[in-house]
Amino acid sequence: MNSRERFLETMRFGSPDRVPYFEEGIRKDVLTAWRKQGLRSEASLHQMFPTDEREEICLNVNPNPWPERWPADRSDLNDYVGHFDAGEGSRLPGQWKMNVRQWARRSGVLMLQVHIGFFESMGVNGWERFHELMVQLHRDPGLVREMMQIQGEFVADLTERLLCDVQIDAAIFSEPIGDNHGPLISPQMYKEVVLSSYRPILAALRRHSVEVVILRTYANARLLIPVLLDKGIDCLWACEVNAEAMDYRSLRKEFGKRLRLIGGVDLDALRGDKESIRCELEEKVPLLLEQGGYVPLADGRVRKEIPFENYVYYRELLEKITNYNG
């Protein structure tokens, strides 16, 4: 099987030749540190531990131009709509026609990030805008919902435009919605304000037979999973979150095969010793592999404080557990 076939067969709870392995990318500062610890070169690392091919399309979904002032009431919405034009050429990645031809011949997994999440799409980039938005959400949630719906319809149009040219294997809704304690808004408000705006995007994905719809979150989003599943977002990719609160074994027990999973290996285990790595992998991965619909992966980028020796042990043990034979 190639990487694309392997991923789709895994997500269908089928029988792949093996599960895929994705690497989020090892930064140059990590490679520099590892060269002092025995790594010969970046090329040698790829030879030691090959990964499945994966590419991610990132659309430009930000308002253009960026608002000098975010809508304070409904009289501002007409101007706000003007910041979103799905027909702009800059909304799609550069060299679009060439990319489309290459993607048509691909053997790797192609994912599309369709949304950047509630807070980022509402312009939160610091405390002042966060406070302004939370006050607005309390006083006039309907206005916030209308703003989200304007963006949702824009993203749906842009997604439709892209999917007419390209067949993708998965869509990603990015959602930095809270912290390790939980989401910063209630599941009911998330459903009414945020998920309602995703409806046209999800409809476009269904029209084009996109099978895998992922929530990639950087927070403890456990409370949101039931409402996400109800709307058709049925795969979780949790990054750098509280490992106990978002334990994939517990999530699979609660939600069964309704919820597909990517990640789940606590990155903190790689900062420890070999015994902590062994326990982390052997206690989690075999059970989830047996149940299917699971891609094992560290829950964040590998950092330079992780020793090269630990990373080698982690990858070798993971290959053994997943029956990877090169």
C-alpha cells in the first residue's frame, strides 16, 4: 500500500498493511543538538526512520484587509462581509495549477485545513481582543454567531472552489479553544455559535465525499466531543494537551468507533528515560491498534531537550509494536 491507501484503510477501521506514521517535522535546532549526540545527518535520520508522505493545504481564510475595528453591533456587519472574498487569487496556495496536477498523481496523504478555529477567526491575538470578545459573547452571542456565519459561508465557498479541482483525504478544523482544564466556552455555546457556522463547510465536504474530518486541538476539548460527533467531525488529533484528561484509551472506551484518533503518545514520556517510553507505548498503542481507526503519533513536535537516544528508542519500539518492517 502507498501512504494514501494506508491512511484511508486505517481510518475506515480496515486492514492496512501497517498503520501510517506521520512526523510533524523536526526543526533545525533539534537536528543541531542531535548531531552532537551521534546523528550523522538529516538524511540519515530519514533513512533510519522513514515516514508516510503527508501534505497539508493551508488556505488564506483571514479577513483581507485585517479589520481596524471588529464589529461592535449589526450595523458593522455589511462592512465586515467585504473583508471576505472567496474569489481572491491569494486565497489559494501559489502555483495552483501546477500543484493540482501534482496532487492528482500523488501517493501520499493530502489534508486540507479548512478552519483556524473560533478564537483565531475572531481576531484574538492578545488579552485585549480576548476580553472584548468574551464580553461580546456574553452580551450579544447572536452577533458573534452572525460574524462566525459570515466566515463559515466564505470558507465553504472557498472549500467548494478547491474541491472542484482537488480530491483530499481529510479536512482539518483547527481549534485552540481552551487550555488543559477545558474549553473556554460551554459545549452548548460552542454548538450554537461555532458549530452552527461550520454547517456549510461540512456540507461542502460531504458533497465531495471527504471521509475523514479532523478536530486538531491544542487544549482539553473532551467536553466538546459529543457535539462535534453529532455534526460529523469524527476524528481527534490532540496536540500537547493534558495526557490524563485526553487519554485516548478512555476516549475510545467512551465513544467507541464513532471517534477516530491520531496521536495520543505523550511527548513528556520521551523526555524521561527508556522505561517511561516503553510504558507509554506498550500500555497505550497495542490496544488502540487492535481496535483500529488509530494512527499512533507523539502529541506534539519533538523538541531539542529530548535526547537523540530517546527518540531512536521510541521510533524503534514503535516500529516493533506496529509491525513495521521497512
